[in-house]
Amino acid sequence: MSQNSDQRVINMSVNVKRVISQVTDPVTISWHNINVLSKSSAGLLPRLLKRKSKPAVHILKNVSGQATGGQLLAIMGASGAGKTTLMNVLTQRNLGTVKVKGAVKLNGKLSDMNSIKALSAYVQQDDLFIGTLTVKENLSFQARLRMDASVGKEFRNSRVKQVLLDLGLTKCANTLIGSPETEKGISGGERKRLAFASELLMNPSIMFCDEPTSGLDSFMALNVVEVLHDMAQSGRTVICTIHQPSSEVFAIFSHLLLMADGRVAYLGEADRALDFFSGLALNCPANYNPSDFYIKQLAVLPNSEQQSKQKIHSICDQFANSTYASEALPKQTVDTNGDDFDRLTKQERGSVYKTNWFVQFWVLLCRSTLSTMREPMLTKIRIIQTIVISIVFGLIYWQLEVNQTGIMNINGALFLLVTNMNFSSVFGVVNTFCAELPIYHRDHSNGMYRVSAYFLSKTIAEFPTFILIPVLFVAIFYYMANLNNNFEQFCWCALICVMVANSACGFGYFVSCLSKNINMALAISPVLNLPFMLFGGFFLNNDTIPVWLNWIKYLSWFYYGNEALIVNQWQHIDKIDCPHSNTNKTLISSTVAYSLQDNTGTPPCVPNGRAVIRSLNFNEDYFSRDICLLLALIVGFRFVAYVILCIKSRNKH
């Protein structure tokens, strides 16, 4: 590395210490007799299938420990040792699928979910960001939502600038974060530093980090752990899980918690761990990484599982009866019935949000708008796609004539408008919420914003797109197809298409909130969409739908949109030319859809637009009803999607 690079690293370390020196009161966190069991799979489906439910698995077994201000505690262990589960208990996150007994205390007092959120910060293993934002914008939004409302704008801006400087992010402050899968942005090391910067803004007393060195090279991993060490030196309590660090990184940790098979194998000063194992006749070879040695001793070997578990239990038992345990474990004990933990984690004690609803909504609206404007599929590509498709369809349906042969073509063109509005809208938003679900769960768990503020901001930010696209499509296609050239009918057609697009958009939000990921959303969207399209009045005449399926059409935006467009097109057309009008052929009456063919086999003519409407079993008097019910679907689908998102948020806790 060059001299300038070395100097930059040194300067960054000095600056980090200056920022981290601004600390709040030190906090000691302790956990007492923690037992975690998985919930059994007993339920309706296993009973119906006459299957036995899986028994509960004992994940953590009487785990106790503590970490005080100034300590950098590393939680280590082999895979399946219980590291992540213990971290979830301490942060009181992701506990919906397990049952927890025991207690977690802050400075000797029982903690609840709100107190943990208020005093701690949690850096997850995966660096979750909105890729269309810049580094500085991300920090600014974090500061606006997570700092107290009483904090002034100047202080927030100065805090963002200081954190950017101290974590070496100034040079990429105006660079888009990007996404490793789709769009190139900042590097992996910069993403990890940005994750730390987002939490350092809040100046937390406790810092939880899940695998902070994951995906980093050895130098950057060392740099990240040095930052954690400096945070601990400033008086914070820093707890992190880590998987087999290098010897240089391991030497930085002040305290160590070794876990094996859900039990504590060692807790105490990291330097004394070798002495404990030596007392068990387990000596670490010279010039051997201690972390690798500990993991090897506590791992369950595939070919000797029984012997490995006996060895692990022996180590854990001897630690529990040693002086190391009496010095490191918390002195206070609690009842293990779990009532306190369940009661405190499930109740809400006041609001944990730093800002009010209106501030949350405005900030999220700005963020969503920026993200929407910078997303190429929602701007340039979608507009170009709309123009191209509308021209192609316009050429196919070029200058349709209002005559007996043109009736079917015009009706097909109108239904094409409905279907195009549907598919472009549904697949345009079906990934809106499921793609951001991990980011949303993290932010919501951190107490940044309410579900309602997030949902409303996302839908409003995308709303202009689903006005512009339908109007643009109709403006090109309508006159190319030579539909009813009355300007009032054109305006009504554009409005109906906008409402159909937003009804389909609401359905897309519903599917997105219902799905766990994008693949699931894309898989179930066509399946759920198809019945609504079949009962839209084009593929099936409404008069022939079975009674027991008739209810589906009343939830179909295809049905209301198609009927409204048909009525709008035909209700003012008083005459349709008939090629047989000068012969003895009979004209169809204006009140009957179709009549029997005459003895020559020639079908009768449709005399006017009202007869066309009745031939499809539509009613021109239902036009206002269709508009109102489209509006109801726009609101209804969004409301159901919002309820599903609320349920997911509650279950996540």
C-alpha cells in the first residue's frame, strides 16, 4: 500500500476515535437462564393428514452472561451452536417461531423491546440498502427519521458530514449505492462502512453486530474490528457474532463467549480462554490461530457425533463449575418460567418513534420518489415501451369502421385497452414491497417509521406513473384505431383506463405484500389474475356465467372497465350501417341483442350502439356504478395489502 493510503487509514482511525468519544451513559446488558425452544409444528394441516407434529427443539439451554460498557465481546462457536439465536434474544428480534424463557436486563432492570431499541443499534450481516440512493442521501434519511424531532437541521447535516468523513466515505458521498445483483455502485467495503455509519449517527450505548467481517478482505476486516474496538473504548458495549476470525482480528477482542450445542463453553476475558482449555488438557499448538483451535474443540465431527457431543458437554459442565464462570456470569438470577420475557417483549410501552407520522410520511415520500425517478424500468424504459406497444396495436387496429363487421374489432380493441392496462400495472408493481421487505423489516424494527407511513408513501410515489402511462397509451392508440372521435368520449376512455390501471396496481400491491419474494410474486400473479380476466365480459357472455361463479365478476376490474368502455363507445351511436338494408333482411331491434337468422342463413344486423351494449349483456345505466366500483377496488385492494403488511410486521416481532 502506498504512503498516502497508509496515511488515509491512520487519519480515518483518529477521526473515528474523535466521533466515538461522544458517548452516552455506559450500559451493562445481562442475560439470565435463557432457554429457547422451537415451536412444534402441530396445527390443522398435520391433524388432517394424520401426521405427528415435530417435537420442539431445545436451541439454547440455560445460557447466562453479561457485557459491560467498554467491552468488545465476540460470540463464537461452530455452526448450530446458537450464536444467532442468542443475538436475536438480546436484540428481541425474529422470535416469532420460538418460545423464550429467561430474562434480559439493562443495568440490572428488566428490559422490554422499546428500551432495547432506544439504547442499541444492530448491524446485520447483510448490507441492506436502497440502491437508487446515494451514500449521503441514505445517511440523511436515516438521520431525519431516527434522530429526535427536537434536533435541528444544521446539527443533522453536520453529523452526517462528520460520519462520512470519519468512516472514509466522503469520496463516494454522491455515488449511488447500487445493488450487487443488478446495478454497480459502491464497493463491498464501502457498503459495510456505510452500514456502520448508519448506526453511528444515533450514538448508541450498545452495538450489536452480526458477522461484521463477512465478505470483506483481511485488511478491511481488521479495519472494521478496530472501529468496533474504538467504539468499546469510548464506553459502549459492543457485542458481535463472528466466524473464525484471523489471529490479528481475534487479538482485538477484549472478551469472548464460546458456545456449543446451545450451551456456554466459556465466557470471560479472551486472553484467559487458553488457560481454561489448558486446564482441561486441551492445549493450543504454538503459532496456531486460537479462534480456529476453539472452533475445532467445540465442533461436532461428522464421523464421531456421539463422542464430540460428550466432549462438548464435558467442557460446558466444567466451565459452569469453574471460577471462570463465577467471575464472568451475572450475579443475579431469575425465575426461568419465561413470564417476564414474554410479557415485556409483547407489550408496547409508549412510542419508540423519534418523529411524528407526518415527518415519517414526508421523508419516506421523498425517498420513494427519488427511487422511482431513478429506476430505469419505471421511467425511460416504461415510457418507450408504452409508446412502441401503443403504435403497434394502433397499426393492427388501424382506422376501424363503425359497421357490422367492425363491431367485434372495436370491442376487441376496447378489451385490449383493459388487458394492457392490467398487465403493465400488475407486473410493474408486483415486486414493490417484496423486494424491499428485508429493508422495511429492519427499519421498522429499529423504530424508524410506521407501517401506514411507509405504505402510503410508496403508493403515492408511484401513483403519477400510473396516470401518465395509461393516458399516453390511450392518446396514441385511441385515434389510430378510430374509436369514438368525440373528445368527451376520449376523456372518459382515458379516465377509465387510468382507473383500471390503478385497480390492477392495487391488486399488484396485494400480491407483493402477500409474497415472500419476487419469484413467488411472479408465480402467483398470473394464477390469481386469470379468473378476473375470464369474467371480464369478453371471453364469456355475462348471461352464461354459472350462478356459483357469478360473484367473481363483481371483484373484477376487467368487468367494470370493459363495461364502462363499451358503454362509453356505443351509447351515443344511433345508427350502424347494414349492408343488407335494401333487401328483405330484417334489422335487429334496438332492444333485443340478437334474433334468429332468416331462412337464408344471414344473421340480422345490429342497428345502433345500444343494441351492441345489450348484446354483451351490459347495461348503459351502469356506467356511473362501474366508475364508483373501480374506485372502490382501487381503495379496497390497497387496504387489504396494507393489512397484510401490518400482519407481517407483527409476526416478524
